[in-house]
Amino acid sequence: PPAAAGSAPAAGIGQVLERDRVNSPGANKLRVVFYTSDIPDAGTNANVSLQVFGERGRTSKMIFENLREKDFKRGGVDAFLRQVCSVGDVLHVVVGLHASNPEESWHLQKVEIVDLFSQKVFFFSCNQWLHRRHGTLQIKLLPDAKRTDGLTGYKIDIKTSSIKGAGTGANVYCILYGLTGSSGKCSLGRGPFDRGALSTVFVQVPQTVGTVRQLLIGHDNSSLQSSWHLEYVEVSNTSTGKQLLFEVKTWLDSKRGSSSLVINPEGVEISMEGLISYQISVHTSKRVNSSTTSPIELSLFGEGVQTAPFPLAGIKFKRGTTRNFVVHAKDVGNVSRVAVSLLAQSSRSKWNLSGITVTDTSRELTKYFPNNNERLDEKYHSITLFEGQKSLEPTLSPSGSSRTRSIRSSIGERSSGNGSSPLNLSI
């Protein structure tokens, strides 16, 4: 479809943004993010409430309706925008569970509150059950001490195109890639990211990301209207004011190719100084249901050093096919192992990887790293491959995830999506 101009709101923010265009005297906007724990039966179908207590007063009790029972699922991140009275710095919050079913329960991991006026971020760890049987239908949470230390704030403006059918109702996420690291997956929430709409979200990411050079953006295909035509994304450092424009002008749609992609900012050159070239071939298994449209991350390990993980997105890893990429990375010497992560977009994301071939073009040395029948999915989404050896069994962290967060890299041109042209990356 031809590209056109447009924009979008974020995670449960759609209608709220429309309503909040009329500002009341003394009013403020808060972005409230609930993180449901990733343990058995952690999710709930009930409504949730929140009341914020600050230095200058308190808000009224805010009710977050679990429409169509799609919010507050196990391991989910649900973001909402609310207009409230200004209460100053947040001192504590009270979270409540409003369930008509006496057996309804919810295990809340944490709450994040972003003051969109002051751009301050407050974190409240919970890691507890809300359940009538436990005698806890509401709980008071104090802010985590020094959680904002070592973090950098970014303002993300997301513009959905104005062409017919451009909007999406799926959960949208992004990852910021810098010179020295990455943000990890940032939830931008569930739509509707309406046709022609503009949405603004504030996020806090580790300072170790460094200067942002690339953006991975995608959605989880969780809506009947998931396909999304994205016009552009603008990322602004709230401390320095530096802005980066990422032009997209394409569909994010698994039926048209992929529901995620990696983009370089306009007008920013990626230096190739001090880098060498690797050719990476990703082999997907011939077994049934081996394909994935989710993005993946790789990292190469050598003689006491490693590359930053780099994303491969915007294409489908089809059953029985090989995808070829060219990666420009620092020299790690003799490549001894490859770490692979599936950036699972939903509980349905699964991938059977056959193996990875790495060619060090400077030494004309090729190695094959097989995967011995380990399927990657939302729960087990990281694995390390060794040359001619069995791969390590993925181990779960307390959150149910085996993925180790580490430094990520920059990416250059995208593949055409048909598998015929290599993808050039810079780490």
C-alpha cells in the first residue's frame, strides 16, 4: 500500500488522549503502568484501582477497567494515561483489586508512574498477591529508593499513518539501541493507535544505552485489527533535548512480512571505524511449525570478549530456510559460541532454530553452531550455541525468563524481506 501521513495513541491511551485535550486548571497527567508477575495464575479478569498520595494532596481513586478481560494477564505490562489533580512528588500509592468473583486473585509485580508534567518517574515494587482469601484486596506501596539512579528519560512520539486501515489495537513495544547498550523491551501499551493519531509516551532506560542509534518497534498481533501502518517515530532525550527522527512509512503486519522492524535515524551516520565483517547465516528447522515472525537477537563470543547483542527484524524466519546477514562488529578473535534470543511478541511466539553459521571474512574462517532441538518461545527464549557441541539448557530466572540482559548494538540496512539480500549491521 502507498505510504501516507498519520499517527497513533498508546496502551489503553486512545480515548483518554482525546478526552485530555481539554486541560483543567491545576490538572496533571500521569502514565500508570502495571506489571503483572510471570508466575502461574498471576493474571486477573477483575478491575484494578489506584490512588496516588503526594506532597500536596491525593488523587481520587482511579478505576482501570479490564475491558474484554484482555488486561492484567500473566507477565503482561499494561499502560494507561489519566488526568488527575497535581499532587507533587508521589509519597505512596494504594492499589486495589475489584472482583465480583470471591476466588479472583492477582499477583502484582510492580507499578510505574510517570508524571508527564515534571517528567519524574516513580517505581513501586509489590511482588504480592491481592486476594480476599489472603485478606488483601488492597495494598499500600512505598516508592523504591533510588530506582531512577542510572536511568535516562526519553520522550517517544509515535505517528500512525492516515491511510485507510492504518490503525492498530495491538500491544506496541520498542527497544532503543545505543552505542554501548540497549533499553530492553519498552511497552508502549495497547491501542487503539488510531489512523492519523499522534501518541506520546515517556520511558526511562539505563544510561548504559549510550547515544541512541537505532530503534526496534513492533506489536504482538493481539488484536483483530493488528496490522499497523506507521508513519514515523521521534525519540527525544529529556535531559539533553536531542531529537532523533525514525521514518517508517510501511506496514507492520505479519501477513505482509513482519510485525516488527529495525530503523536507523534520519541524518545519522554509523561509523565503521575499527569494525570487521562477519557473515551470519540463520538456519530455521524443517520441522513443522518452526517459523517465526518475531525479531531475534544474536551476540558473538570470542577470546574473553563479546559483541553487543544485535537485532534481526523485519523479516520472517521461515521453516526450512536460511537468512543471510552481514554484521560489522568489533573483532572477538576466534568465535567460540553464539548467544541467541527470541524477542517473543506473544505467548504464541515459537521458533525452531537449526543452527547458526558464522564466517569471519577477515580471516576467511567459517564455523557452524548447531542447535540440538531446543525450541525457543516466550518462556525459554535464550540459548547459547557451541561449535559442534550440544547447546546449553536454558535456565529460568525467578521471573520465568532465561534471557540475560546485556549490551546491544546498532543495525544498518534492513533486508528486502525475501531472504535474497543480506542485512548489514553495525555493532
